[in-house]
Amino acid sequence: NHWLSVYNDEWCNYVSSQMHEIGHNLGLAHSGDGKYTYGDQSGMMGYSYAESDYPVMCYNAPKNWQLGWYNDRKEIVYTGWSGNVYGIADYGSTGTGDTVIVQIPGTEDWYVSFNRQLGINSGTREGKNQVLVHKRPTGGTYGASTLMTKMNTGDTYTNAPLDIIVNAIDLSTDPVFASVTIGNFSPTKSPTNIPNSTPEGTPTVSPVMINTSSPIKSPTNSPTNAPEDTPTVSPVTNPPTDSPVDHRPTLSPNSISCSSYSKKNASTYEQVYVHCLAIII
């Protein structure tokens, strides 16, 4: 890596070799695929091609991050994130808050990008319209990058510090994007509306209803009618006595009463007395 680039023979005519060597002048190392040093063909720091004006493509996500390009469309993820990732060719169609490159820091730095095949990247040779995952030594200095995987809709990659999921790649929108979830992402709830008016009265605590069991009524005996007449003890009858003794009066009842006594009728009085006494007995 030096400010001076030197080209040999016909390689002076190939735009890819010029971009590759200028990349070295800017402090960029090679881009491999884990098997070959130049094996990452998604950007210009991989292989060069013996073509005058092709391929039309740029550098990959780790190189763009190192150069400080697209700084206002970067996202650093430590625990979790979910959102849309746009291609570098659609940078001009995005706005503040949109994302072009995602970095996952760690012992190595990992990068997630959407390799949109359009415009300045229309000639990309690998990973066309796919989500790409790269890694490189941590830090922003010289370091080779490695293409780890190419992802489509529904794919999950678990070998990075955080899991990477491609929810969808929508090629029907403008701009096109890839919906990606990284790590543990929990969406926040929408805030509730602020009341429009200030309450007039002093708020009171709402009463708390305590559930009780259904009341049980005390059983009552069936009512009875009070007796109308006071009950009496049945009368006890004495056994009949012997037939009365017939005492015939000696005098006729009309002849003289017990009260019609006079001294001049002494003998008659004695008779009447005996008669009255008999009746009493």
C-alpha cells in the first residue's frame, strides 16, 4: 500500500485492476472468501478482470466502512436490531435514519449489507441482490476481509456474534431493500396519547371490590298458625256413683217450705227439718 500505483503491460487498460490498485493506495487490503485471497467477487478488492470497462462495481461493506463512506447510513449493533438495509446504489434515494451498512463489533468486526445490483454496482459478480455477511480484523486500519455467507429471504446465519435473519428481500419497491433482524430484538410499544384536558377534580382511588362468597340465608322452619282457642285439659270424669236412694218426701213440697217455720207448729217443723236435711244429704 503506497501512494504510487504501478501497472504492468496490458493491465493498464483494465478498469478493475485500476480500481483494485487504487484501493491499495487508499489503505485497503484484499477481499477473500475463506478459500482464496481474491475470492470475494462482490467488490473490487477481489479478482481483477481483463475487461476495459467492466465490471461496474464498487468496494464491499468492510472497505466502505473503513473509508468512511456512507457514514450517515451506518448502524452499529451490540445486542439487537431490526430494519431495512438498502444497497449503496440507492444511497441517493434514502434518507436520514435509513441503513446501508450494519456493523456488529466483537473480537472481529462483522458487516451486513445488501448487494443491490444497480447503477454503480450493476456489474457485481457475486451475491447479486442478496444480503452479504463479511468479517475483518477489528479496527479501521489495513486488514483483509472475508465473505462469510450470501443470504436470501428466510435464511438465518448463526456463526456471527449475533444471529442474522433475512426476513424479506423486496425487489418491487423503490428503493429496493432487504428486511433484516440481528440478535435479540424486541419492538417497543407505541406511546399512549397525552390527555387533552387537565382533570378538574382531585382524583380518587377507585374502590376495590372484594369478591365474597354468595350469602347463605339462615333456614327457617315452616310457619305454623297460632291456635285460635287456648287449649284446655280434657275434663276428668268421675266414675258414676251408685244409684241415688229414693227418699220420698213426707210432706208435699207445696204444703210448707223450710223457711216457713213457726213456733206454733213445732211438730210440723221437726218434720220439715228432717225432710230438708234428707234433701241436702
